[in-house]
Amino acid sequence: DKKDVRVQGFIIPLDMGDKQKHFLLSAVPPHCPFCLPAGPDAIVEVHAKQPLAYGFEPIIVAGRFAVLKDDPAGVLYRMTDAEFVAAPSR
């Protein structure tokens, strides 16, 4: 809790537009525009420093990770000050 971590996942946009600053990051890819692809234990709410380009490929973000207690929206995890991390080359 409240540690700097890196997380990989798929962007679920919360706003309109090609770039997202506040979004959900899911462990599994979205499959339906009307429902979340996973339960709350597999989703992180992300607040990025700079807007990130939305796409269908998984991304890696690094930031301050927090475990939430009694969030009114039911969110269990939140990352703040998140930044895009380039995937390591193979």
C-alpha cells in the first residue's frame, strides 16, 4: 500500500477521446462496451500525470499504488501519478 509499482493491463476509458488521464486498467481485455471485463480485484483506477493514448494493446504504467477501504464506487485499488512505461525490447 502506498508504494511505487508497475502494473500491466488494458485501458478501459472513463472519458471520450483518444487520450486518457483518468481510466481503469484491467488485467483482461475488454470484451463488451457495456460491462467490465473483470471483477474489482482485477481492476485498478488510474490517475496519470499526462494523458495516455487509448488502444487495444496492453500497456505498462508506473505510479503510487494504494489499497482502498470503503470506496463508494467499490474500487479496491488506485494508482496516482502514473506514467507510461515502454515495454522492454525482446
